[in-house]
Amino acid sequence: MLHARSYEQPFDGDLQLDIFQEVRRLWPGILLFNGGVYTPEKAKEVLAATKADGLGIARGAWGKPWLFSQIKQYLTTGTYDSPTWEAIKQVMLRHAQLALAHKNDYGLIELRKHLGWYTKGRPNASDLRAKLVRVSALDELTAILANA
Ligand SMILES: Cc1cc2nc3c(=O)[nH]c(=O)nc-3n(C[C@H](O)[C@H](O)[C@H](O)COP(=O)(O)O)c2cc1C
């Protein structure tokens, strides 16, 4: 997996597709493109431009773990579905359950930033985020989301 950016531009700046294309020419094995893939449209664009075998996605999946299935759907059908707020809330609860199961209470502390990312673009998201960044129990999260 190759992140198509220079050392000087670790996380931002233009993607350097030419460097990736050069590696593609030199390396016949499996090669994954990484960097700046936040949408299904971008995924399709870089796959076409680089002939990569697949993608590595980091920040694009923050608060959007369904991005992977959206990309798959977009590449096969040319369109993709976005989850409803009700579905997103179910994902948030499932994420919280898994965080608790794997890391106990510390998992919920770590989860707080993810809960904020899940609300991106929601109306009145800042009010909701103010509550989510203080969550310390699953029951509490369930109650907040029931009214959100
Ligand atoms: C929170 C965070 C942790 C990361 N940890 C690692 C790491 O341990 N090793 C690594 O090679 N890259 C790491 N990266 C870099 C990513 O793998 C990736 O190359 C970079 O974020 C660019 O991809 P993106 O635009 O999809 O985020 C990390 C990135 C982030 C945001």
C-alpha cells in the first residue's frame, strides 16, 4: 500500500498520482492506493487513474464506516446509498458495544471522538456533540440517541 504523498506533505496537499503510477509500472504485485479517499467518486477516480488493485482508507472512514460498502456499490452500479440518521444511530450503538467489549470503559472514552464524527452534517450537531463528548456509559448514549 502506497500513500501518494511526499514526506513533506504527510497528510494534506495534492496527491502525487504520477509517483504512484511509476510504482505501478515497476511493481507487478498487488498494489493498493492510499491517500485522500473520502468519497466513492474519489475512489473510482483514483482506481481508474492509477490502476491500483485496491484502496487503503484511513480518515475517510472516520464517522463513515459504510464508506467501504458505498464504494463497492458505486463501482458496480454507478450509484450508492447513504444511511439514514436512524441507521447511523444504530451503527453508533454497535460501535459503542464493540468498544466496550474490546477496551472496557476506556473504549467509550476513545469512542467519543468517533461519536462526534458520526454527527457531521447533522442539523444542530454542535448541541448533540456537546453531549456525546461526555458520554461515559452505554445507557447514557442510548438515552441521548433516543432523543436525537
Ligand atoms: C490516526 C492515524 C494513525 C495512523 N497510524 C499509522 C501507522 O501506525 N502506520 C502507518 O504506516 N500509517 C499510519 N497512518 C497513516 C495512514 O495509514 C494513511 O497513510 C494516511 O492517513 C493517508 O490516508 P488517508 O488520506 O486515507 O487518511 C495513520 C493515520 C492516522 C490518521
